[in-house]
Amino acid sequence: MSGAGEFDLITRIRARAAAMAEARGDVELGIGDDAAVLRLPAEALLVVATDTLNAGVHFPVETVPADIGWKALAVNLSDLAAMGARPAWATLSLSLPQGDAAWVDAFLDGFLALADQHRVALVGGDTTRGPLSVCVTVHGFVEAERVLRRDAARVGDDVWVSGTLGDAAGALSQWRGGEGVETALRARLDRPTPRVALGRALGGLAHAAIDVSDGLLADLGHVCVASDVGAELEVDALPASEALREAFDAEARRALQATGGDDYELCFTALPAQRDAIVAAAREAGVDVHRIGRIVERRGVVALSGGQPWTSSRAGYTHFR
Amino acid sequence: MSGAGEFDLITRIRARAAAMAEARGDVELGIGDDAAVLRLPAEALLVVATDTLNAGVHFPVETVPADIGWKALAVNLSDLAAMGARPAWATLSLSLPQGDAAWVDAFLDGFLALADQHRVALVGGDTTRGPLSVCVTVHGFVEAERVLRRDAARVGDDVWVSGTLGDAAGALSQWRGGEGVETALRARLDRPTPRVALGRALGGLAHAAIDVSDGLLADLGHVCVASDVGAELEVDALPASEALREAFDAEARRALQATGGDDYELCFTALPAQRDAIVAAAREAGVDVHRIGRIVERRGVVALSGGQPWTSSRAGYTHFR
């Protein structure tokens, strides 16, 4: 532990954040004043998301700092993706047991690697003493006609999901079981990919969208409640990675896919007439999408397997349970 | 402990935040989607500040939840005030050991009381399990010509401060000493007043500004470093409350005023030609201001008492010391 002071840490973070702030050209004042001052684009809505990761709750305590940095930004960019927004700026509030400059440098390696991919400038924040906790707030923009809301699902819509499901929960399951964790699964847990390009491509095309953070059944449930509709889900149609297929039998795998959290894929609904357009948009965004169900009038989310109701003993992850 | 679930807590917070979001008229989507969607004013810069309060670090663990709620928003609005910005929206990330609905209600009593005073809408956030910690991000607006920056102090400027100094540090000192804490001092520690109206009134009039959170000497030092200037401070001119005068002798009081943190007054610099205008602006904003020194060429902050250098054994508060 090097015991760097608060101002040293801020100076360090500021130096590493300067290049992107400069490159974006819309950061009037970044890190180093009482607040950031930012130039706004004309004709767009501001989209703001905030999410905190606590050690031992949102990531295993032994997670390396670079992965914590990546994930803290990724889960927030995933929220922007689920709104159809393009990311712009982030703030970072870091609570640390000690002023450990090497830890902060490694954390920034992960955080800024992802920030650079999406041209996100780190424009402010604070560092405080406390149990390890990372609070990130992200800002982005979306045109009014491209907002993807939770309450916009319509009866008759297809339900879609991007990528594959269950990998992150599979890694957690292996880790909790004391087994070795498959590298490919662990990567999905530690370094989720926010589906920003897909979210942008779906704007104006999809109806409702949400990112899969609590688990597919739970998150699709949020969409249904907000939209005052129900959904039928084909459990056999849920996409799985090769790594997940190899590591778990069919029943365990389906439970992880349907109820495991932390995937950060996009679940969205759209008119059947848009199927070709959706597939084309996803291809353009560089990610696979799968049709996994439909929106129905009857409230609730029903999971089906071979035409029969399917249940799992697991529920979507919620805090305080 | 009532063990409310995460979604119950969010529903609760959402219900109480809805009125102001509605009243403002610029909240397209508030709490309840993946992110907030907000309508931007034309011709303004966005100002963003974020600050975290951790139990036992930023407030005594026995602080009542309503005061924690007030303070968590106040320290952030204070940052907007120091930029000359008018507040608009806030997000709240709450880490709690248990899902205690009564605690959250009491917390919101304080948070929303202050939010209402400044027409701030709570538009998003999250609740997570973890050691008690509150991360707030606030958003406001400022016209380009009214930004109060730290790096804008000029040689020859007067140095001013609003209100009185040392009360919050006096309360902490009494509390640490195991004495009873004076009610008036405790109120300044638990419910600081962000000087939002003063910050707005100083835009275009003052040069540099900062809010006094680490302690006057430390914060004025930040202004001097950013502006590449120095300052001379008249310690005898620092404003003190009656309560502080009664509770501490002159030497202890001056140390609290010069180096104690958590006052959330504004320290700012302006041309001597603006003295009458500054006093008039402060009267309009309903707060006293005092001239306490001047900006000089020689780097560093020199505190003077009776024309002689004055030193204190205390330094401004920094984390990780």
C-alpha cells in the first residue's frame, strides 16, 4: 500500500483522463474543478444512468482491479445501450480502504480501455475512504424518436435477445462451487460487453428494450409490468455459448440462461414485420440476435419448453432478499 | 428492519420523486427505466458533480437518516453553486446493509426537503446491498459567460467568503471530545446550506470560486494552484458565528475557521472595483459575505494575524492521510 493522498490520486486520474476529454471536444472543464462543465449537442435528449458495484456483492472480492474498472463502466454503458443512447461522458466515485495508487492505476487500465472503445470521457468524480465501492454515472444522447423504453412492448411483438445467456451466472456457479472457473465464462462475468452499437441500431426499429442484469425472466418481467402486457418465452430457444454447453448439463444450463444475472445482453421487443430489419441491424452492429418468445395480453412471464410450462428453482437476482 | 426488496425500495423512491419530476416538465423518463431521459435547455452548458458520503468517514455513524439525506444532496449542490450553476436533476445510488424501508423513508425526508427547495428532480439511481454509502450525482446549467472556475483568480483580486466558518468543524471537535455538541453547530454539520443563490448571483461578477469543504486554507490553496497565483489571508477577518464564539476560545476558533472542513460556504475572488456589486449580489441572495484577503503573485497561501504570519497545527482535511 503506497498511501497516496486524495489529491495525488485525483491528479493521477486526471492525467490519464485528459486525452479523451480533449479528443471529444465537448468537455469545457473536466476533472479538477468543483464540477465538470460540458457542451451539449443540439436536438438530443440527455440520458443518465448510475450504478454502484460493491466488493463481495457485485463482484468476488478477489476480482482484479482492471476487471472491476471495466465492469463498473460496462454495466452503466449497458444501461445507455438499453435506451438506444450513444455514450459521451462518465463520472467515477471511488471508495477505497487505502489510497493505493497501484490499485487505482490498474483499475483505470480496465475502466479507460472500455471508455476508449466508446469514446467516453471521464470528466469528474471523487475518491473517498471507505469499503471498496465504485459508483459510476454515465451520460449519453438519444434522439427523441429513437428512445427504447421499458413500457413500449406491444401485444404481438416478438421478444429478442442478443448474444448468449448464462455465461456470467455459470462462472459464478463454478466459483461458488469451489471448482475451477472456465476462462471463457469468467471473461463474460468480469468483462461484460455493453451492446451499445446494437442499442443504437435498434432505435426507431424495436419497441421496448432492457439490459439483462437481474436475469432474463426477471428483466423481461420488468418490461411486461411497465408495458402492462405479458410474455411467453421459449426456454429451448435461448442462445447458449459453447463454453456453457460444455460446462453444464441441459437443465442446469437452461436455469442459468433463464434466470442468471450479469449477462448485459439486450432483451427487446419488435413487430414481426421488422424481423429482417432487426437481423440486418444486428449484423451491422456485429452481434447475433435470437427470437425467444412473444408478447401476449395475459400478464406475467410464462416460460415454455416443448410446449409445456417450464419452471426453475432459481429466481432473478435481487438485492435485499 | 423490514427487509424490503430492492424493487420495493425503488418503487417507494419513485413514488416520492414523481411530483417534482412532473413539476419541472423536462423529465421525459425518470426513475423506473434503465436510465433517465431528460430534455435540455438551449444555450446552456451542462454542469455535473458527484460526491459520495460513507458512514463513519463523512458523517458520524449515529447521524439520523434524514440528515444523511440532506447532506448527501447538499454537498453536491454546493459544488454546482461553486460553478455558478442552477441545479436541475439528481441521481442517487444508495448502498445499505439491509433493505430497511423506514430508513429509506427517513433518508428521503431530508433529501427531498432540500431537493424541493432547489426544484431538483430525483431522476434515477440504484439501491444495492453493502456498507452504508450514498453516492449522489447532480446536474445543473450555466451560461458560458457565468462559469465560476477555480483557475480564474487574478493578482489583485479580493478574496471573499460567504456566511461563517468553523461551525461544522466545531461540532465535530465537540463530538470527538465526548462533550455535548451545541445544537447550532451540529445543525451546520448535519444540514449544511448550499449557497446556490449566491453562486448564481456571482456568475459574471466574481472571477474564481470554490466551496469550502476541505477547509478554507486548503480550498483557497486549490484555487491558487489552479490559477497559478498566491493569496494572503487575514485570519482575524474570518467570519464566526455567535455559537462558535461562545464555545471556543479565540485561538481554537481561528484554527477551526481557517482549517476546519464541511462548511460549504463559497470562497471566491473578484476585482476590488466590484466590491459594491458583490455586496449587493450577496444581499439579493440572502447571505452575508466578508472580504478576507487578496490574491498576490507569490505562490502559496499565507495566513496573517495582526500583520504577522499565523500558523495552525491543523491542516485541511484530506482522505487517505
